[in-house]
Amino acid sequence: MMDSFIHFLLHRFFVTGDPMIYGADASIALASIGIVVVVTYLKKWKWLWKEWLTSVDHKKIGIMYIIAALLMLFRGGVDALMMRTQLALPNMHFLTSEHYNQVFTTHGTIMIIFVAMPFIFGLMNIAVPLQIGARDVAFPFLNALSFWLFFFGAMLFNISFVIGGSPDAGWSSYAPYAELSMNPGVGQNYYLVGVQIAGIGSLASGINFLVTILKMRAPGMTLFKMPMFTWSILITSVIIIFAFPAFTVALALMSIDRLFGAHFFTIASGGSPMLWANLFWFWGHPEVYIVLLPVFGVFSEVIATFSHKTLFGYAVMVWSMVAISIIGFVTWLHHFFTMGNTAEVNAFFSISTAIIAIPTGVKIFNWLFTMNKGRIEFSTAMLWALAFIPNFTIGGVTGVMLALAPADYQYHNSYFLVAHFHSVLIAGPVFGIFCGLYYWWPKMFGYMLNERQGKLAFWVFMISFNICFMPMYIVGLLGMTRRMYTYPAGMGWTPFNFIETIGAFGMGAGFLIIAYNIVWSTLKGKRDTTGDPWNGRTLEWSIPSPAPEYNFATIPTVSARDAFAVAKTQEDQENKKERQLFQPIHMPNNSGIPIIMSLFMFIAGFGLVWEWYWMVIPGAIGIVVCMIVRSFQYNDHHIISIEEIERTERAAGRLS
Amino acid sequence: MAQSPLRLHEKSRSSLPIEYSTPENDLRIVGFWIFLAAELVLFGTLFATYLVLQSHTAGGPAPKDLFEVGPVMIETIVLLVSSFTCGLSTIELRRHNKKGLIFWLIVTVLLGLVFIGFEVNEFYTYAAHEGATLSSSAFLSGFFVLLGTHGCHVSLGIIWITGLIIQIAKRGVTPVTARKAFIVGLYWHFLDVVWIFIYTAVYLTGWVM
Ligand code: HEM
Ligand SMILES: [Cu+2]
């Protein structure tokens, strides 16, 4: 009995036999012990629980998203560097083939689901309520639940590499390889359950932000007076609502196949592996717009602010995003042109994909025209936005090349494709996220990130990005295929691969400079005492940095686009201090239910991964109990008194 | 009056029905409609999956070997009637009639339980007598998961309405309980609509094909 238990622990539960995994075990254990010791030593547990873990404040939730996403970016980045090290030279033995498969799977999944998504959710949590003059999102409790679902989903996915083994079927998890018959063990279960839990949180966020934007705008802010970032989130929310349920179903069906022996995507008993590909990409293509449109919004804000001009072609910007979101739902098949469709079907999806380039190109020109005759200020945020334009355009142009179905037979699953999607995913979401971080950082924390370090990080990262990915286009055309764990010498690929690896490490260095910049600025950064460090144009800059709990002491009335820029020209801000008439403010109470309920999800999820139903059942009961407790809670608001508002506003220098 | 964090520029709400009587209620009801849109996509995906796999019987039982008219008709009628009684509960809600509201909610729950009873029996019959289980064929996987998802939704609705009945009994018809009763009503009617699609896409086409 005991023997077999130990055998199970050593041979199935813990991943053993690889020194790198032992290193990871040790560093995870050390980091966890370190955190516990530090928090205990500083006596911060209560503070942590009361101020952060149970918070329903959109600003704090946004910050937690961003911290989690930065950590995940580190993990995804280490995965990337491991792959690049393995591929630096031919016939390397740094990673085995099995290990390489796991690493590209976790890298892709983490980068999309646990890096790009939470960064986007973080930025939208921070900026959207402030941009529309609201005091919180529509459903603050649900917002906290979304975050904790994402967090525990990410944790579940991440522990796979030390407990039980990582998934290895690629981030797209194609059937039948991802099915039980070919992929036994728990790795793929981790993918299915972890991503599912996070996905439910994303869907809830989509609903939350759609209602927030539709119903909670300040008086006078009609839809077409909204800031462009808010517009991008409105449209993104709609995409989330229509795309994510399909993924929820796809993941659930494959889980049912693997855990309960159904035959949705198997080869045996009439299952249809192609059905998985269709369901996956029906979500997967809109997903790339879910991570892309919000950063289009960020760039619009940043380019307008640092050109000191209003955005060019506002309405066209909006309609092109609407067009992208709709056409984005009818292009999914371009991911498998080569997998046996008729010519007519390929032609349709080829054309629909190419058409998306039109509204995207329109946006590029609008950004350029916004800068035209503007007084451009080269801040770090602006540099990221400027670099986005040419780098992203390269990704877009190669995307149109891939969209041509007959030509795709040549490019498909080659390094040309890998280069393409990194061009769009890095020059888009990653540049955009860094851009947004530098831009909104003072609003989040009340101090600025150091600009000199920021610019250094920008140049290192951006140049290395090109060194890393440009050669991939060439090596792809030379025949190197995707997901290869090694390659022979003498193919003419070696110099390109070696250069790519240098670039990859350069990007790692750029990331480290950003991390250093954050730490340095936290200690020594310049305070933002004005609340408006960039001479901003939208409402978030009209309130102190960091924003008080209730955001706006009095809700502003909006009469035009760029509401704050207009207000600044119209009135003397000093006068305003006198005129404010405060009223008590209702705010939602903090709640421990979101984190506890998500923890139960984690427990139930872990049980499902291992098919331990003795663990699934208490987890599921815990979830239901949390829901019932919440339903019976009636007293969930508190009131901020006028005196307290006055005290806060006076401390921020807003009241004489 | 304290300001709500949610919306300030409120027109008078006194002319609206009780479930819409506060700005927060308004938000939640809109939010629930949007949630139903997401549910629509979820069921839409399951329907698409079922229709793709319907003919993939892998030598096992096909739809017309399996589906019986009798129990399916009973399930359908019971669920439709429960939707009607749920509607009656909303009428009582607007009359602020606590007793009537609770009465019709109880009837709705009981009808829901009858529906679930028949459905479980139907599944049991297929599995025990016809050997048709989740793992028999892709068609049956699609069938059990589509109907099972709907059945789970109905079961969750039963728990939800039961909890709500307790709250209404304790607190009476207030703006908050009224909003909850209204929202659960939307949910229940939605499940009824889904059933009509199931009846058409699964059973009717199954009998005809
Ligand atoms: C430091 C920067 C990065 C480097 C050096 C890098 C490198 C790589 C490499 C070497 C592969 C595997 C190629 C193969 O063997 O087929 C890969 C795959 C992938 N990467 Fe990255 N990557 C980086 C950043 C990102 C980012 C930011 C994202 C998304 C936001 C991303 C998304 C993906 C995806 C989706 C895959 C495909 C995984 C699969 O084949 O299943 N990567 N990357
Ligand atoms: Cu696509």
C-alpha cells in the first residue's frame, strides 16, 4: 500500500528525472517560502487580505491582473528562450523532443491566455471606468470573480510541469492527437481544465464591461463621444461574448471525450477530429482580435495625446473596428486551408481574410494622419506606439500572403507562419501593453516610470525583436517547418537560427530592463502630483493619481469628445475647487467569496485532471455553497460620507 | 438620498415596474440579457455539433430507433406549461402579491422536477434497454451532451428558484427580490426556447429522417 503510494508519487505525480525540473521545483518552493516568510515578518497578512485579495475595486483588480500577467510573461519568456537555445545550432540536445513539444505548448498557451488576456483585462479595468466617468464597473463582485478564476486557472495550468507533466499537443490542441488514445496521462487534462476555468472568467468580464460601457457613462457622454480605448473595449467585449462560449463548449467536449469516453473528436465510433479544428478556430481567430483591438485603442489614445491633437477620423476608426470584429468571425478556416476543404470553401475564407486588411489599413492611415502636423512628443509610450506601426504592418502584409489559399500550401506550418504571428502578436499586443503600462502607470500608482530606462528598454526590445523574427521569414521560406525540435546541419538554416537566438535573448534583456525600471521607479520615481502628467485628453487625467476609491468626487458632465482637453481650455481649474457639492457615495463592499469560490474551482479542477472524484465532489459543493451564500447576502454596500470625501480630496490638493 | 455608484442621471423610475425600480436592478437585468446572448452561442455550438454528428451512428442505434413519441411529448408539454406558470408568477410579482408569486414559483419548480424525472428516465431507458450510452457513438455523445446541458440548466434553475422562494418568503416583494424573480423568469423562459429547438432539431428530425 505504502509502496504503491510512493511509487505513484515518484512516477506519476511528481515529474522526475530532469535536472531542470528539479531546479524549477526548488525555485518554486523557495519563492513560496520566501513570500510567506516576508509577508509574515512584515505582519501584512491582514492588509493583504483586506486591501487586495478581497477587493472589488476595479483599480486594484486591474493592478493584480497586471502583476499576474508580468509573472506569466516571465514564464512564457523562459519557455521561449529554452526553445531558442535548443534551436540555436543543429543537432542540439538541450531539450528532448518530448520536452520541446511541452515547451512550445505551454509557451503558446501561456502567452495568449495567461499573458495577453490578463494584460488587456488589467488595462481595461484600470482605464475604462475612469474614462467614462464611472465609480466602478457594473458588477464589481463579478469582476473580482473573473480575476480569481483567471488566476486559479493559470495556477492549475502552470503546476502541470512539476506535478503530472505538461500538455504537449500545441496551444491549438488538435484532435485526434490530443485525445486519450494518443495522449494518455494528465498533461492534456491540465490544458482543458485550466484554460476552461480562466475562460469562464473572461466571458464574465466581457459581459461586465459591455454593461459598464453601455449603461454607466457620465451624463452627456454619448457613444460617439467616448474615448477610443473605451470604444475598443466595447467592441472587444462583444467579440468575447460571441466567441468564448464556443471555446467553452469545445474544451468541455474534449474533456468529456477524455474523462468519460465520449466520441466527439476521436477517430473511432464516428467522432470528427475536424470538428475540433473548426470549433477551436471559431473562437481562436476572434481571440486574436480580442487581444488586438484593445491595443488599437491604447495606441489611439497615446498617439493623440503625444501628438497634442485630437484623433484623426474618429468615426472611421470606430466603424473599422466594428467591421474587423464582424469579418473576424468568418475567417477561421484560414488556419486549415490545407486540411481537405473544397476549392470554393477555401476561396471564400481566403477572400474574407484578405478583406480584413482593408479596415486595418484604414486605421493605420488614421494614426499617421493624427500625427500629421502634430507636435509629437517622443515619450516612451509614444515610442512603443510609433514602433507598432511599421512592425505590425509587416505582420499584416505577411498575413495577407498567408491568406492566399494556394500560396498557403507553401507557407503553411513553416517558420514563415511563426514569424508572421509573432510579428502581429508582439508588435500588436506586447508593444501595446508596454505602451499602455508606461502611459497609465502614473494613474495606477501615483508615480512615473523612469523615461530614460524606459527608452533604453524600448530600443533593446524592439531591435532584438526584429533580429529574432526577421530571419524566421527567410528560414521558413527555406523549408524549416514549425514545431521542429532540432534540425540537421547543412540545410543552410544554421546562421539564421543562431541570429534568431541572439535576438531572443536580446528581448529577454529588454524585459529585464523593464522589470528593473519598475523596481527603480517604485523606489525613486518622480511623483505625479498633478494627476495629469501627459497633458491628457480624457477624463482619467482629470482626477488625482492614484485615483481615490470612489474615482470621481462629483460625476463630470461631458459635452464633447476629448472631454478633459476641452474642459481645460474652457475653464479655470481653480474655480472648480469652490463649486464642488459633494454627496455621500454608495460603494460595494469587499468580499472573500470570489477568491474562495475560485479556490474551490481549482480544487475541483485538480480533481478532474487526475480523475479523483473524491476531490471533485467537495470542490463542486464548495462552489455551489459559495453561490448560495452570495445569493442570501443583502447588505453588500457601504457609504462614504461627505466628510471623508472632503478629507480625501483635500489631501490630493483638489480642495482648498 | 445617497448617490449610487452606478448611475446618477436617473430619470424618474416611479412609473416603471418594480423589478426596474432601481438603477442597479436595471443594470443587472441588462447584464442578464447579455448573459443569455452568450448562452445562446453556447447552445448554438452544441446544436451545430449535434447536427454534424447526428448521422455518425457508427453502427449503433440511430435517432429513429431510439426516440419515442410519448415521453418526449410529456416532457415538452410539462416544460411549456412550467414556462406559462413562470409567466403567471411575473404577473403576481407586478401586483406585489407575495403569496401568488410564491405559489406560481412552487408550481414552476414542481413542473421542472417532473420534467427532469422524465428526462432521467428517458436517458436511463436508452442506456439500460437499448445499450445506447455516451460512448456508443458520436451521435449519442452529441445527443447526451446537448440534452444533458439543457437538463443541467433546468436543474440549476430548480435550485435557484427554490433559494429565491425562501428569500421572498422572508423578505417579501422588495425591489431586490423582485429583480431576482424577474431574472430567474428570463432564465426559465430561455430554457423553454432552447427546448423548442431541441424538440425540432433532435426529435422531429430524428423521427422524420
Ligand atoms: C520573447 C519573445 C518570443 C520568442 C523568442 C518566441 C519564440 C517562439 C518559438 C521559438 C516558438 C516555437 C516555434 C516552433 O517550434 O514551432 C513559438 C511559438 C509560439 N509563440 Fe512565441 N515567442 C515569443 C513571444 C510570444 C508572444 C508574446 C506570443 C503571444 C502573445 C507568442 C505566441 C506563440 C504561439 C501562439 C506559438 C505557437 C505554439 C504552438 O505551436 O502551439 N510568442 N514562439
Ligand atoms: Cu486566424
